[in-house]
Amino acid sequence: MTTATFDMQALVDAVTRVVRATKDDGLRCDQITPFLRRWMDQPDPLPEKYTTPCDGKACGHLIYTDPAGEFFVISVVFPSGTSSGAHYHGQWGVIGILAGTDEETKYSRDTSPEDVQVGQDCELTAVEKIYSPPGTITYLRPPLEGFHRVRAAGAETGVSLHILGGTPDTHIHFFCNGDTKQLVDFPMSGIITHDPMIG
Ligand SMILES: [Fe+2]
């Protein structure tokens, strides 16, 4: 029996239909999930170029940007043991773990939990730590579930696919500076490669 392919273009087309049909973040996440699942269930869904670290370091690779600016797709690569540091996403996201063991620590912030801005403090409280094997799908649901830290916990390089609201230039993304304990801007466009798989 053959299974119809569901390649990156098919996934992008499906996500485009979802975001054109609803502005509701929760619905977008729910409706994207089965398409991401279908894409992930294929053997080796991503070309090697998009599963490789940058000069041995953690980085992201741009795969696609919606011309209407509603979403973008990146792969994120963490060599074994490397970590993102605690950071905040201000827009929705659906994340599929492709390889490695993803250790995600979710945080809450007591200070103005529904209004997160650069310059504010980032005294965070760890809420839970989740270990996710390949095949897991997780979500970013800001403002209350927007803070996290990701680490490649196993011996393998961690690879995940992120479908995120906005574009690499507009996605709200703040880093928690460990020294000053303040939030600083952390533009996605500065931490990813820019040779999209689908351009
Ligand atoms: Fe993140």
C-alpha cells in the first residue's frame, strides 16, 4: 500500500488555509495539529540541511514565511546538551519534535502576567519540566504560556519544527537576561539562517 506524500508544501498550504479561516489562536493551534502530525509521520520529512547545527551551535533555519505575515515555519537544531535559555514568545506556536529528547521547562511570571514587555523583570517561576521524545507536539499559548526554556537532554541532536505566528521580523520574542533579570528583545530574524526551503 502506498501513502500519499504530504510534503512541506502541502503542510504550508494546509496551515495557510487554517490561518485564513480563523484569527483565533487556540483554534489555529488545534486545527494545525493534525496536519503537522501527518507531515511528521513520514520518514525523514526534512532535508538534512535543515536538521544541521550552524558551525556546531544551536540555531534555527527558515523554511517558509507567509506572504500575508500570519505565520512562518522554522526548524530548530540544538546539539546535545545545548539550551535556549529562558525566553518568551508573544504569539502562538505549534512545535513538533523530530529528533532527540526535548527538555522543555515552562515558566510563569508573577509580574503583570498578561502584559509582557521589553525592559520588564523576568523573575520566573518554573511551572513544569517536560521531556518529549520525537513525535511529540507542543504549543506556545501566550501570554500565560509563553515563557519557556528548551534543552537537548539526550545524546542526540535535537531537531524540531516550529510553526509560529507572525514573521521572523514581527514574531514577539524576548530573552531573559540572566545577569540583569530583565527582558530584552530577541528578534527571530537574528538567530536563523535565511535560505528558505520554500521561497
Ligand atoms: Fe522558544
